[in-house]
Amino acid sequence: MSRRHAVVLGGAGAIGSVVATVLAEQGMRVTVTDMSNTDTVLKSLPGDGHTGLGLDVTSLEDVHRALGVNPSVGRYDALIYAAGTNYTGPVATTDWAAWDRVLTVNLRGAAYVGQALAQGLEVDPRECSTVYFSSTAGLVGEGGASVYASSKFGLIGFMQCLASEVAQFGARVNAVCPGNIDSPMLRALAAQVAERNGVATDETLTEFAGSTAFKRLIDIREVANVVAFLASEASTGMSGQSVVIDGPPN
């Protein structure tokens, strides 16, 4: 029996690279795609047979070439959409160029991947799992997060629609919705929020960490473990679901 092949989009990033590592630890063969160089991530993965590919998720041609009817990555069993970007600011002063960038990466790119998957499944139906990175910000909005929340709310809606469409082929689609992950993106966001509010970045991070009864940030590996479950055959009874990875409310 061949090893399960997982493709991690945005796999050279802080979150995507940990996801790739956990998938490799669980015996999967991993293809890491990113606009950045993937060599460092590939060298760190346990096991063999892993590959890297330069891919821009905002390019429809790139995505279809890699993942569509004749996928250049080869036949795959799992797709992880870990590509993403952020922007914070009130609606009244929205930077529309930043709005477009966030929606293009977080939502349009995810839709490109979904289309390539769906077209590929039509010619090669099979058990296959796709996991999208949404967020708790895709479930409950808050001031200053309109752009990011819009992309993540939209992603959940898209995921549910795609899940219904590909179920006939034996495939499934789910989303993970992490809370505040201890990551470079969150720390950059904290710095922006702190500057806007006139407080120290550490104070904002402490506020983020205290937003649940855990009183801490979520570790990336905790998220990656859930992603690995959804990407595996152990989760074949789940599709169209948004799995929250966060602590209970205070």
C-alpha cells in the first residue's frame, strides 16, 4: 500500500512548516508548496520522498497546473491550505489595497485550489481530504478585524459548498478555526494593534493570551495535530465541518 501523499500550500511559513512536519512524522509523503524557498523545510522533514514546489496560490494557472486534472505534484490524498495573510484596522480607514490582498490570498486562492481539486476529482474520483485554515475570526467578528474576518467567514462558506459538491467522488473538505496561535503573524498583528491603541506590544499579547480560560496562546503544533487527523483516513466520517482549536471562554 502506497504512503498517503499530502500537499501543504503555504508550507514554508511558520504554521505550514509545522503542519508539514507533523504529517511527515505520521508517515505521509509531503509536497511543500510556497512562493518562498522550500529547501529548509524539506531538509527538516523526517522520512524520505518529500518534494517542494514554487507555487503562487493567487495564480489560477499555477494552481491548476499543480493540482488540477493532470497535477504536476502527482496524485494526492490530502490538501492543506495554510497560505494566508492579515491586515488590521477600522472600517472607517480601510486600506483597500490591503483589503484586496487579504481577500485574494485567504479566499480567492482557496477557491482556486477548490476548483482544481473538483475538476481533478471528476476524472479521478477517490478518497481525498482537504483542510482549509479559517479562524475563530471566521466565526465571530470584532472591531478592527473586518478584512481578515470577512476572508475567514467567506472561507467557511466556500468550504461548506465545496464539501457538498465533492462528496459524490468520495472526497471531503473541512476547516480548522484556531484561536490566537503563537506565531509571527499574530505577533505582527499584536504590534499593529498595540500601536493603534497606544500600548506596548507585550501588553497586547498578554491580552490575546488571556482571551480564553487557557490563559495562553495556542501552540502551532496543537493546531497541526488536528489538521493531521483531518487529513488522514481516520476522519472519513467528517466533511463540511469547522473545527475550533481554542480554549473555553473565561
